[in-house]
Amino acid sequence: ADFQVQHAADFGDAVRAPNGVEAMLEDMFHINQKPWEFRYSDVKTSSNNNNPIQVWWGGADDTAPHGKWICKQLGVEGECIIDAGHGLIHTEFDRIVDALLMVGS
């Protein structure tokens, strides 16, 4: 229940009735039915990049379990949190923000 409360707070009206999660998922599926204008591999990374890419994913995520594949496409290592699921941004928020604040410091 805590995740649902946090999710509703983070996404506000996007997940509230009458349309709620159903409408949000419909939008997501609609977006993913059309080809994107780029590929992950089109995003260039380098060791001197001022905006390095960080990919975080949960090892227990059964909704979008392709973090390792995305890292391979981008040429980055990424960070897999073994026991985290699709709500990684909620369960690991402080850790992710701390890592982002360390970039460039």
C-alpha cells in the first residue's frame, strides 16, 4: 500500500480515477507501438562527457527487466539493485540522488 500511495502522490492526476492507471498504461502502450525516432545506440557517451548517462534498474523488476540490455546499447555499466522492482525510484530515491549529485564533483 505504501508504494501505491507514493505512486499516486508522484504522478498526481495521471493515476487518479476516473481514468487513472488504465489511461496511463494505454498511453504507454500507444507510445511504444510506434517506432521511436532514435535507437539507444544512437546516444553517444564518452569518458569526457559532461553529462554522463546513468542507468538504474531493479533486478526483481518483471515489468521492464531490460536494464542490462539498455546499458549494453549505451556502452555504460549501469547500476542494478538486486532486490528492487519497478518502483526503484521510490525505494532507492536517496541513493540515486546521491549518485547524481556526485557526478562532476
